[in-house]
Amino acid sequence: MSRIHDALRRAEKFPEQGEPPQAAPEPHSLIVPDPAVVQAPPVELPLTQNHGLSRVESKTPEIEWRTLLSRCRSVPFRALPDAHLFDARRPQEAPSEEFRVLRTRLNHMQSSEDLRSIVVTSASPAEGKTFVALNLALAQSQLEAPILIIDLDLRRPTVHELLRIDRTPGFSDFLVGEKPLDECIRHIEGTNLYVLPAGTLARNPLELLNMRQVKILLDNLRKVFGWIIMDTPPLLFSADANLMATLTDGTVLVVRIGSTTYDNIVRAMQSLCENNVLGIVANGARAGELYSKYTYYYSRRDGPEDEISPVEEEVGQDE
């Protein structure tokens, strides 16, 4: 009976736990309290900030791809006078012929494989990648299919300067959901060329290009344009071009005669893993070297007074 009375007294003294609590460990005890009964104070985690790199799904506009081209604003073709850009009104110019040759070779490659989006880049700055990308786009735009050039050199964009159009809104503004795509793309009057400039300055260009919307955008643009030509930063100065090369069908590497070193070419090719390099374009040839191929043809057709005289100046432009 005494044991029963003792049990009843303990139950009355500790009605909720049912058992008396264990004594607290001494200060120097090696016994660790049961973690199940240790409750840590709640910790408030700071909210992560967007910084304009992730796009809110609710703000993602629905794009009507079938009518995209008709909704793009048209701007006149008023390139910088010293930009050396392709001009269909002056077909006798040797640079125009060279870009027609490049256009023909790429179109031939496209006829045998699924080739529609390409990156135009260089190993180092000042080798003429923007000059080549824009002239190639202008040459392609003389044919029937619509052509898009995207300025993805978000660090030093120059396409809008050469064409004398507004930089914003553009590529970055669309990605962060600030502007619809049809407001970011401009149509160049008199051609089939469409331009997507760089847009508002991006503090983290590589993170912006890593957004999944970039891949989705490129996949959908392939359904609208015959060619998508992207001007990117140099390969040896940022990872932007390497990233875009993995999202596109091929890469065109621009080198400058007398400037680009063999070591830089090798390093640039290695950074691309040499798996999707379509070819190398040599920029900066002297005009006399190019005109020698066309002087006879045009002089016979147009007469001696219209004969093109070779001049010892470089054809091409830095970035």
C-alpha cells in the first residue's frame, strides 16, 4: 500500500509530465540534454532582394509571335557616315561584296543543317566584331527573310550608336519585365532588318544572360526570323560569349589582321571547346587588296570614268 500512496503523491505533484523532471546537469557535466526538448528561439530570415535579375511571373507578357513583326516600330536607316556599313545602293563597294560572300556561305550551311542563331565575337577588344555582325545582318536583310541583330555586349554596347537609334528600351528591359518585346525591337526602314538593342545598363550582365528567359526567348525568335545574329563581348575578357555560344547554333570568330595574335586565337578557340565554331572572319584588310578582285568587272560594265581606283586604306572598323 505504501508504494501505491507514493505513486499517487508523485502524480499529484507532476500532473502534466507524468514523471519528475531530470535534474539539470552540473556546470562541468558531460551529459548533453536531449535535443528533442531543446527549443531554439525563432530566427527571422531577411527577404531576398530581386535586384532586377529575376522576372516576376505575373509580369511576364503574353507574346503574339505571329504578329510580332507588324507591331515593331520602324525607324529610318541613318547609320554613322564613317561606320562603313553595308549599303545596297552602292553595290560596287568591295566591303559589300565581301559580306555577300559571307552571307552566301552561311546560307549554304543553313540549307544542310539547322542553323539559325549565331554569335559573332572576337578574342580581344577592337578587332571589329560589331562591324562584322552588323554588316552581316544588313547583307542578310537584303533577302526575303526577316533578320534580327541583338546587341548582347551589355558591357559596351555600340550597335545603337552605329545605327543612331535609342539604346532603350531593349534586351535587358524585356528580360526584367519592364517593357514588352514589340517595344524593344526596331525595324530598319527599307530593309528586312530588325534590331534589339542592349537596353538599360545591367549591373550584372552575366547573371542576366543566365536567366532561363534568355533560352526561351531565343527558341521563340527562331520561329520568326531567318537569322538571329548576336554581338557579344570578347571571349578573353568575359564569359558572356562562352555562355551564349552554348545557347546558339554556332559562333563566328572575328580576328584583325596585324593585331590579333596567334596565341589569342588559340585561347579563344579553346574557350569555345571548338565544337560549334563556324569559321573565322579576317577584318582590317587594305582596300587595295579587296578592290583588285572587282576593279576589272565594274570597270568593264560602268566604263573607265566609273572605274574604282584602289586606295591604300584599311577597310573595317573597331568596336
